[in-house]
Amino acid sequence: MQTLTLLAGGVAAGLVAGTATCTAAQGGLLMGLADGRQGRDPALVAWFLAGRLASYTTTGALLGLLGSAVSLPPQARAVLLVIAGITVIGFAIRLMRRPCRTAPEPAPPSRYRAPLLGAATILVPCGVTLGVEMIAVSSGSPLAGAAAMAGFVAGTAPAFALLGYVLRRVSRTRLARWAGVVAVGAGLWTAAAGVNLGGWLAVPAAPATTETGATTVTVWATREGYRPAIVTARAGVPVEVVFKVAGRGCTDTVSIGGRDLALPATVRLPPQPAGSLRYVCGMGMYTGFIHFS
């Protein structure tokens, strides 16, 4: 019963919440199938989805078996996001520079490219993916964990199939260059999200205007970010941070203190020195600060 419940829950999460966020974060990898003779083969998208299903199901089974020990920490995910962004930009530039119809076709890519690109999407998780991974961890069962992740892939499959169809059609027209420009933007956005998740260019937070000296602070996760984005708490004493959810989105998962949490949640922080503690959503899109004074 648990396995069927998690399978259905994964499908629902993919259809309702994962479609937009995952295609935005991972769809750029489909760009690697949009050029060359094989880029016109509709079966490539199916192989892409098969590779995605295999990697997600395997990861779900491992998470259910071994728990959070096999989960990637935020810093590792940040590096992978930057690499993925650069890869997408490379695919986009290749698409924009593809030869005209009268030029000789490039050599067909390896038959393994499509499933490998699909499998690689597990390394570029969207916020909803992280939430499903945490469900797989909490299941304590490899079968249940695999079911949750497989259901999620099934729920997002229609959106990826549609995106793959659009990319194949566009790659045969003069719109390919415009599609490449959009993909470059997507690659830059992905790389920037990785930089933000890693905190490598973090700007120190200014003191908040809320009341100081609090030992309990409340932060709301919304579709547009965390509200308030900066809160103030007392330094030198334990502090509780209560994360509540006002709207479902990538802010449902937060990385704070080097670990990921699914929201809503209450984080109990040990005494902190004066200064700012940074937290970020699982996709590296939205950031918040706790100012200790």
C-alpha cells in the first residue's frame, strides 16, 4: 500500500508541481538532441525519457535503502548546476551554428547520447525533485523510494515529450537561432542558480528593520521567494526559525546550514555569533538572511 501511495503521489507531484520547474531546470539538456540527422528522430525523446526514468528510479531505490547518506549536499549540487548551465550554453551555440540544409550533415551522434542526457537530469534537480527525494528517504524502503521517483518521472514525461517535439521542429527552421538564444539565457540562469546555491557571490545582508532580540522568527515560503527576506534574531542564544508555506514552488525546499529541509519545518539553531546566516531554496533561485545581533 505504501508503494502504491508513493507512486500515485509522485505522479501527482510531477503533473501539478514538477512540470514547469523541472522542464525549466532540466529541459536544456534536450538541446543536445536537437541537431544532426538523429535530432530528427522522435524516438530520441523516448530514449531520453527512458534514461531519466532509469536514473530516477535507481536513485529512489538507493535513497529508500540508504537514506540521506546518498543525497548530494548543497555545495555539490551547486557545482553540478554550474556545469549543467555551461553544457546547455554549449548545446545552444552548436544549434545556432548548425549548417544550412545544403551543407553536408554532421556525423550522427552516439546512440547512447539520448539516454545518457536523460539520466544526467538527476544531477540537476529542481525544487520539487528534492522534495520527492526526501519522501524517498523517509520511506525507508527501496521499493517505495523507487516508486515515488518513478511516479514523478511519469508525471513530468508529457511536458518533456512536448518540449522535445518543439525542439525537433524548431531545429529544422530558421527559428533555431532564436531558440539557441533562449537556451543560452536558460544556461546562464542555471549557472547563476548554482553560483547562488553555493553562496560564492553572496552579498552580506543589511540589518533588518524588524524587532531585534527575538529567539523565534517566522519565514514564509512563497512562489516569489521568502518573506520577509531578512529577519533579525538574538545572537549568542538558541534560535528557532519557523518556515511556513504560503505557496507551492521551488521554495518548498530550503538549504540552511549545509543541509536540505522540506517545508514546512522548524529549524533549531545553536547560539550564533553576531552577523548574518544565509539560506537558499533548493534550486538556488531565492535567498534569505537571518541577521543576528
